[in-house]
Amino acid sequence: MTDAAPQRGACLCGASTFTARPAPEADVCHCSYCRKWSGGMFIGTPCGDSLSFDDGAPIRTYQSSDWGHRIFCGECGSALAWQSSDGKMTVVSIQAFEHPEDFPLTMEIFIDSKPTNYALANETKTLTGAQVFELFAAQPEADA
């Protein structure tokens, strides 16, 4: 979980509202799963395990891989977050927060899956898909 102040967020229709503690920056994912799910590159901010939906939020999940699932609004279909299978890592769409411009883009992952018809204007750190998997495989398990 990040040490950031909690922020409120919501889907397009407002039915799925939540609180999370986002990191001060955002990452872009170009993997084929994120592009198909979000309709483009997915721009998210790490929120650790701090994502909490309000009671009654009609959220749905889709298990998109062995290592994670997608969280979306069951009413309007807004793509809201990706969460690791163990629930320890959640990346929330910056578009769900009131001020997405507050999250500077600092990294692009799965850069080797990015279509060639677009590019970001700012300089970012980049990781290939293999580097992403290598990075997460190298991280030690948290104490229980």
C-alpha cells in the first residue's frame, strides 16, 4: 500500500465508487490484454492493496490471466483496475480519478507490444514484457 492520501474515484455512470491511495505517478501498459480491455493503452497508478469499493458498487471481475484479473463496473463497463491474483498489487485507471492530470507518466511496460501507430510525447522508462515478468519474479514474497 502506498503512503499517499486517500482519493475518491468512480466509473463513467457513477455506480462503482471507490477509495484508493494512489502513487504520485502513472504507468502505461501496452500489453494486448490491456489494449483490448481498455480500448487503448491502459494508464494506471499503483495503489498497492488500498483499493476499496463502496458498499453496493456493482463491480465485476474478469480473470484475464493466471497472474491477475480486471475489475470493471457491472453497469457501464468502465475499466477500473487490474489486480494481481493474490490481491497485493492493484493498478487503478487514472481516468477514474477526478484529476488524472495529477499523475505524470513515468513508465511504459510491454513496450514490445505497443502498436507502431502512436507514441507518447514525454520521455519514460520502458520495459519489455520479458523484463516485466523478470522484475516481478525477482521480488521476494512479503511476510505473511
